[in-house]
Amino acid sequence: MTPFTPPAAPTLDHLDLDALEQTVLPDGGPFPPSYRAFVRAAGWGRLYGLWLVYPPVLAGYADGWPGRTARLTERFRAAYADGRTEEFDWMVEPDGDWPLAERLQVFAWSENGDALLWELGSRDAHDELVIWESRGLNSLHRLGVGLHAALAALREREGALAAERPELEPLPGFRLDLAR
């Protein structure tokens, strides 16, 4: 079963599809193939009524790569640096450790404050990355390799709640007011 059904009319007009193919992540590789396929099929929208997977966007638009994801990654890393200093080892449980937290890059965020993160440097033979979830920036859960596996794990965990929500709700692009 596919983890989501693409919308009939995805919101693509403000996405930077050239950047989708040309961006080089900090580990030296491209966006993973499952992420590129997801963005091309889904565009910009809310997945399972909760998750925002940030695509590359054209200049002048909000909620995209790298602007929003860079800020969220900074927030994640600051929270985990503080947790490490305070010796809050529960923050990296049940599946992670402190060095792992330093290699993670946010690419999606839930409206509950949870993050989906790529483990930079974990590429498999198909250029897919291991995906982690940080619930409330207080835990690390390994979801699998590639976005397909991660979304299937999220959908399974949410169970009936996921079934009650739209799989993917297209959202309009938000243009920043550049005159300010």
C-alpha cells in the first residue's frame, strides 16, 4: 500500500522544481529520490491532517526549503545541544544517541511540533537517507530508509486517526510581502 494518494490537483506553481533536482545537501548528495518523487506528486500540502513536508520554493515564497527547514533545523539542534549539556539522555531515546542528533536535518514538521529528519551521511545504494522522527523535540525514533517507509510508519502509528484525516490536503503557496 502506498503511504498516500497524490491529490488530483497538487499545488506546484510556487515550487522550485529545478532546485528539487539540483540541490546538494550538506552530506554532498542530492535530495533523496523518494522525497523528489513525493514533492513532484504531492506538491505543497498537509499530509494526514498534520505533517508539512517542505519542498524547495521559488524566491519570495514562505514554507519551503531551505528557509523554513534551516530555521527548524537550527531550533532542533539548539534544543538537543541544550539537552546534551543538561545530560537529558532521554532526549535521544529510544533509538538514537548524541552524535546522531548532530547529523540530523529537518525536512518536515508536524502541527504538533514533531520533526521528520534526514540522517545526513546515511545514504544507501539508491541515495535514500534514514529518516528519524523527533516527537516534541524530546525523543528520536528511527522510521526507516526513504520517505515511503517513514510515511508508512507514521500512518500505521496513527492508525484510525490517520484514516479519518485527508491523506493530503493541497495548500496554497504563501507569497512573502517583499515590499516591507
